Amino acid sequence: MLRTILNPGDEVIILAPYFGEYVYYIDNHQGVPIVVPTNQEFQLDIENIRESISERTRAIIINSPNNPSGAIYPEEDLTSLCSLLYQKQDEYGTEIFIISDEPYRRLIYDGLTYPQVFPHYDNTIIVNSHAKDLGLPGERIGYIAVHPSYGYKEELVDGFIFCTRTLGFVNAPALMQHVVKTLQGLTVDIAEYQGKRDYLYNSLTDLGYSVIKPQGAFYLFPKSPLDDDVLFVDALQEWNVLTVPGKGFGTPGHFRISYCVEDWVLEGAVEGFAQAADKFL
């Protein structure tokens, strides 16, 4: 997709914390990643985004629910973002795409409804994968959807198809394609994931960790008790707890926990976090 829309030197805005591979995807197609921090609640900072848009801006990638924070960008913020992008398109006489990366769109909690981008912005491309919502990690099967009102949607889709050939692409097995087609409308047990989130979130806050409660996905992104998040993540291994430093997501000073595991693993992790809290908090 990026190969289709980018010219050398075009800029793509990514919102920190972000999925670490975005930077490499952009760089691989001669684009320039522009990292824009979200606010302290991991929500969109519209003014930060405004200041980061230039005549070279070609796209902004949004990932909601977010990996690694679990934050969901509310519809009012998405509406503000879309209004800003329309304004900037008019100002610069360019096209700016929203690339909405949505592999966690069905993994949302507390009765929330997933905020849609399509109703607010014509230049939207949705990228989705079934690896998360059907519990199929490693099965790279999903879809790309272009807004039906985008003026050059046929040309854009043709570009996507052509670029998959030139870049090299492994199609999902025919059997898996039929399986996923049959399972449309189904998802993993959201209540089970929410229970794991609540257990881990409550345990960590009781221990004194600073955590923004995630609204979706299956990650927590607490603040590191140490300024050096890599050092803290390394220290956790002493208690058999494996996490990922926030530095890899463009947000040093935090660390990511995945709770898509068995309950006994989470219970053991909480014991490790308790020992780490005794030492570092």
C-alpha cells in the first residue's frame, strides 16, 4: 500500500506509541516517518498533528485500538482529525490519506462501540487482519478497503494488486481463506480478554504501578519505575517476566505487557511484578 501512494521523500505521520515496524515499512518505500506523540492518556493531540503536517505529508497512520497502549481514539477526536486533514489538503493542494490499521477493532471492552473513520473522511484506507480477532496469530490473512467515495479507488486498488506482485507476497492458503469467510461475524471471547485485562490492571495499580487502563487490544503499557525502560525490562527477567521496552514503540519510559496468555502465566507475572515493585517503587 505504501509503495502505491508514496513518492520518494513523502512524509507519513505515525502516532507514538506506535507499532514499531511502521518506521521500517515507510523507510522501505523511501518515505519519511514523522513521529508525533499522543497526549498523556495516549489520545490524539490534534495541535501536535497540525504542527507536523507539511506540503510533503502524504498519509497518517492511525492504529485504534492501539498497540501497545490499548487506547481507542474517540469519534469526536477522529472527526477533528479529519477536519484538520481536509483543511490541510485545501491549503497545500495535495492528497493526504488516513491509513487506519484495525487488527484489534473487535477487541474492545466495557461496552464501547468502535469509532469508524469512513463516515468522516473520503481519503481513508482501512487495513485489517483476522489474526487477532479470530485468535490466529501467524495467519496473515485480512483485507484492504478503500473508501467508496474516493475518486480514484479503482486505480488505487490496482496499484495495491500490482505492488503485491512486484514486492513479493505469499497468499493465504485457500483453505484458510474459506475458513475466515465462514467465520465472519465471529470473534474470540471478549469477556475472557476483558477479565484478563481487569485482573492485570487492578493487580498492577494495587502494587503502585502507573497504568492507563486500556480500552481494547490485549496489552497494557505501564510507566517504567526506572527512567531507563530497557534496564527495567531486563531486570524483570530475574523474576521470569517477559515484557517489551517502550523505546521500541517510540515512547521511552514505558513497557508493554501482553495479557493474551493463560491465567496461570498472568498470576506468575503478578508475583514477579510484586517483587520488582519492592525493589524499584
